[in-house]
Amino acid sequence: MARKTKIEKINTLEEQIKELEQKKKEMLEKLYIEVGKHVVNEWDCNDDKVLKKLVDHFKEDAQKLLDSEDDETLNGNEGSGDEGQKQLQY
């Protein structure tokens, strides 16, 4: 078997990067769809305008919860793992 030239190796890497970028894009799309479905189901609302207003309204509170959760993680105050869920339920 002939050895790959440097150009062939570079081309192979570029192909792998493109494939990984596509996979990342697909995974993000799937995440957005799953989260959107969850919000629609949990809040029992199909009106996208209302849901967007709710998200905008609660954005600041959600960010505070996320920031405090990050602080706890950074400080090593993670409990059993369920605490974050309990905190988000309030």
C-alpha cells in the first residue's frame, strides 16, 4: 500500500472536519427540537408567540439559576446531582 502524501492527509483531515461539523449541526438541531417539545408539553402551550414571551420574561431568572448552579459546581458543592433539578423546579 502506498503511503499517503501530506496533501492527501490534509484532505482527509478536512473531510473529517466537515463530517464532524455536520454531525455537530445535526446534534444541535436535535437538541433544539427536543427542548422545544419539552417546553411545549410542560407548559401545555402551542402558541409560539406566547412561549417566546414567557422565555423572554423568565430569561433573567433562569440565567441567575444557571449562574448559581455554575458557581456551586466550580466550588465543589455539587450534591447528589438531584439538587440542580430541585432548584430548577421552584
